[in-house]
Amino acid sequence: MPKYVMYGNYCHDVIERRVPYRQSHLDGLAAQKEEGLLIAIGPTKDLTRVFAIYDAPDEATVRRLVESDAYWQNGVWTEYHLYEWIQVY
């Protein structure tokens, strides 16, 4: 399957804003990991950006995963970009 890199931005008040959605977000990520779709995800140290790597059948699948995430739906993530990635090593 192709791999995809997603990077996006967090809202400026991420620590406060994420509180009511955090468990749903983490549960969704765990399910994606279990299905083998999510390889890795995490924020930058300064909590301004998020980066993720997906192993998915197509771009539409990754967009569905991102856009169904509680952080996206509730404005914790404010934008994202998605690129097919060629893993060399």
C-alpha cells in the first residue's frame, strides 16, 4: 500500500481546547494503529504542528481518517496537508 505524510496546524489554545476531545482522539488513533493504517503521529514540541504517517490504500482513506478525527471536527487541528510519500529506507 502507498504511504502518506500528513502535517497540519493546531489552534493557538490547543492545551485548553483539546480537553473535551482528547480521549475520543486517542481512541480513534489507537483503532487506526490496530488496523495498520496509522504508522506514527505526534505534535511538534512547541505544539504548533502535527505530523503523521499513514499506510493506506489511497488518499481518500487518509482524508476520511483525518477529517473524522475529533481534533479536526472540533477545530483543534485548523488545517492539514497530505502528500503521498515514497519511503526509501
